[in-house]
Amino acid sequence: MGESHDRPSLAGIPPLISGPVPLPGAETHPLPSASTATNRFSRNHGDTTAGPEAPARRARATASVASRPPTLPARSQVVGEWAGPVLEEDRTWDSPVPVRRARRFLIAMAAVDSFYLLYREIGRSCHCYVEALALVGAWYTARKCFTLVCDSYSLIRLHFIPKLVSRADLVKQYGRWAVVTGSTAGIGKAYAEELASRGINIILISRSKEKLEAVAKDIAETYKVETAVIVADFSKGREVYSSIKEALRDQDIGILVNNVGVFYSYPEYFTRLSEDKVWEIVNVNIAAANMMVHIVLPGMVQRKRGAIVNVSSGSCCKPTPQMAAYSASKAYLDHFSRALHYEYASKGIFIQSLIPFFISTKMTQFGDHILSNKFLFVPSAKVYARHAVSTLGISRRTTGYWIHSIQFLLAQYIPEWFWVWGMQILNSALRRDAVSHRIY
């Protein structure tokens, strides 16, 4: 009987459980007696009653049985349902299955306890790092809040406080003459008129002689100031600057407004632009501002006074799809202006980067069906120029218009992907609208 369940002695194997651990409601199984264990040991290892080593063998057999706990919980109570269905052979102590499964259960429980202890130890050791991260987070939040407060203060100081005080005397502050490029329409014309309303004489530079003369006559008659015109097509490159330099020689140029610029006919992908358009953007949007500053700035430095305004664009804030070359050229002007400020602010020269968003001008006529000057975010050129001139001498980098300043703040804080996504939608809509209305 029981030959199929015979096994070697368990002597020498440390017990899993040192005493009885019955669970509530758990059935138990009787353990075999010492004599039964001795008989089974004899069948496996020979007669334990013969020979000089018989007493020792009997003692080992008896000790192996005595080391077992008197009772153990039923298998289903020890290992739970995860161990699988209860088999009949699992209910006997002759099979090693209950022992192995109990061992697995105890190891699993020990692993859980070890993980919990490890987690607690890691928590203790990382406590200082958690505090450091909390301090970094608090510092970052405080910094952002402080920046927001400063930006809000700048918005009020630039666009609202100047309306409560008398206008600055720009002639006394900078000089009697101002040069405005791209001044026959849009922002350039409106800016020139606003400067003239403050008593500054105006030199207009553009490529159309007829338009220049008409605007110059209108400004002179309306604001009772002197005007002069210089005909120059900046898209032709280097050849136009010698005549400009000669015309401006010995003039007391106090303000230079680099407004001239070109845009696409409507938002378009870069590879669909002609080579002529790409060169025009480079020559007009980038080279013209550099050369005009190079001509005018030495005299300002000599007189230790002067102001330079480079008209950039809101598209310089972040990469703008379907306006790649244009937005990049305006980003160049923004960086160029800021770098010049650090070079020449100590010499009495005020240099401003003006960053307007959409304005109702001829340049943005492709979007008249979507962008209207009745829309709060799209002011007319005249309204924009009045606000922009009031920031001269106060802010070296501004949008010039309070609504645009709010847009600029939002653009600074939103992630780049969100800006790109929004501009992609807007420019696609503007392009479809322009194509459908045959604006080329």
C-alpha cells in the first residue's frame, strides 16, 4: 500500500511552518504516525531494525516526522484559487504538491512585503529630491506669475498711461527729420502722417514717384511740415543705395522707420514661389533695413541721439507654415533690432522692434473676406500708427497696439505645435479665399 507515494525522508529540510496555523473554517488532514514513517523509510532504504546503524536510522525517521506541523490548512485555504483545481492526490501528505504550493504562496507574500519595504526605503531616500522638485516647481510658477504681472504692467504703461499725459516732444528728443521707407500706403504712410502731426519733417522713400509726390504734398498741406521724396526700388538690390546715401547726406535724421516690405500674393507653400519672389523678399525685407541703418546710424551716433524703428511682423513669434520665407525675414528684423539695441543703447540711440499682427492694408487684401477692419483684432493702419508712435522711446520690442499685445502674450505662452496648427488652418482658409476671388 502507498508504494506510489513513497518518498525519501524529510530530515535535514527546514520546516516551512514552525507550528500549527489552522485558518478559520479550514479543513485539516492528519499526519502519518512515527511508526508509519519508519516503515516507509525501511522500504526505501532497507530494514531499520537490523545492523549497527539501525537505531540512528530510526531516530532520523522519527525526527523527520516530528519536525512536521501536526496540522495544515486545506490547500484551497493556503494557496487560494490561483493554484488551480484541487486534485485528490494533493490531499495527502505523501505528495509534495501542497508543500511546493505553500512554499510558492509564502514566497509570493514575502515578495510583496519586500516590495513594500523597498518602496518605503526608496521613499525615504528620495524625500530630499521630492522637496527639491517641489521647490523647483514653486520657483517656476512664481517666475511665470511674475512675468505675467510684468507683461500686464507693460501693456498698461505702453498703451493706456501715455493717453493720460501730454505727448512727448519727438523733435527735441530725436531730431527734426524722419525717414520712412515704403511710405506711399499702409503702415508706412500712416506712420509718416502720425510723425508729421507731431511736427517732424518727413522724407518719403518708395519706388513710385507719382504716389510719393501725392503723399508728400498731402502731408505738407495737412500738417504744415517740410517733406522730401526719394525714388528707390529696393528689390533691385545694391545699386539703389548710393543715390539714397547721397540724398541723405548732411541731413539731421532723428528717426528712421524701416517699413518697406513685400509679402506673397496670398499664403502659399514655399516651393510654389517663383525665384523672383524669393529674391524680392530677401532684398526688400532684409537687405533694405540693413543698408538703411548702415547709412543713417553713423550720424545718429555722432549726434548721440536718434531712433530706429524696424517693422517686423507677428509671424516672427514662431515658425509659420505657408509664410515660411516672409516670417523668417521678419524674424531676422526682430533679432537684428534687438542686437542693435544692445550695441548702441549706451550711445543714446533708441532701437525698436515693432511687431504688428494683422492690419487692414493693401498687403492683406487677400483676406478681406475673412479679415475685416471692423474686427477688433484687425485695426486700420491709421489707428495702428497712432498707438505705435506713442510707444516710441518707451518699449524697444512691442506690437504697437494693445490688442496685438494680448495676441503676442498668448503666442509667447502657447506651445509651438499649437501655434503651427492654428496658423495652418488660418492660412489655408486665407489661401482658399484668395484663390476663389481671383486675387493674384
